[in-house]
Amino acid sequence: MLIINGTAEFMLKDGERTQGDIHGFNLFANSDNLEDKLNDIEQYLVSRGWDNIELTDNGIIDDVTAIKHNVLMEAFNKAKEEGLAVVVNNTPH
């Protein structure tokens, strides 16, 4: 399972966040190859109102017990089922 960290700008006028704010995110992808998932990741985030996406770090999670945060664990499990899942930090940069 890939874990990808980055930032993205919220583009929607209506929503839980303010248009134009940049937030950090953690994204899980049910794959081991980032290159194969880049288009899917972009479409996934854009469809949820995010753009100007910058990936800052990525890695492979081999041991799920390394995830200690409940929200991240829920996203990990969702990505196993649905292919992708994102957790966006509430506080903008």
C-alpha cells in the first residue's frame, strides 16, 4: 500500500474549507507503484475539489501496525476496499 504526503489547494466556493487555502494531506493508494497511480490520484483529488497538487513524500506501508492514528487507519482500510483514500489536515498551511 502506497502512502503519499503532499499539499493541495481547495478550489470549491462552497464546502467545509475556504477556497484558495492550501492543506496538507495523506493519501493511501492500493498499489506499490506511484507512477501507475498518478492519474488516478489526480482525478480522485480534483473530483473532491482539490487542485495545484504537490506530492512531497511517498512510501510503502508493509506493516499496518505502524499506523497509530485512528483516522489514518480508517483511510488505510478504505483504500484497501476502494483503491484510494485521503485524509486532509483541517488546518491550512
